[in-house]
Amino acid sequence: MIRQCTQEDFTAILEIINDAAQAYKGVIPEDRWHEPYMPQEQLHQEIDSGVCFWGLEEDGRLTGVMGMQDKGDVTLIRHAYVRTNLRNCGTGSLLLKYLEAMTQKQILIGTWSDAVGSAT
């Protein structure tokens, strides 16, 4: 089931992001990489700036998350992450299709240009 994440999901969102980001270690520029990849304070800032997280829940557990942020004329898709042990099972595709259907605006998806194909 895909659902909007709540404050109660904060820890799970943070865990998924930092787990999944390990696939990009060595790909993301060194000056942008740190441990943890996303600290709690940064996730709070992202949410406070309008990033709304949606997650795929299976058996009562979030398996992946994706953020959506309204920026006026466009919608940004940000922070798309899937638990390492569940990658390549369609979670990201399901979340993206779901979020795409939620807006009529142009969608911009941000990623690291050097990260193409690195998370497989």
C-alpha cells in the first residue's frame, strides 16, 4: 500500500534514506558525502521546507520512500530511496507512478549526474 508518511514514520524514513544511500558511496562527490548521509536535522529541514514523503508499506513496514515538493509551476521528486535488500523489486517504479498521477504540473526529478546505474 502506498501512503503519505506521517511524523511517526520519521525514524523509518531516515533509516531507509541512509541505508539506500550506501549504494552511492564513492559515486557521490566526496565533498557531498558524509556519515550519516542524511542527518536527522537535514531531514527535518527538508520536511519543513515542504517535502512531503510518501512510502510503500508492506506487512506494516515501509520498504521505500519518495519525496514530493510543490515549487509553484513544477513539482519536484526528491529523496527517492528503497531499502537495500529490496532494490530492483519495483518499489521505486510504483512510488514514482503514484506520485506522477498526483500532479498535473511538470515534474522534475533530481539525482546525481554521476550516479546513473550505480544503485543496481
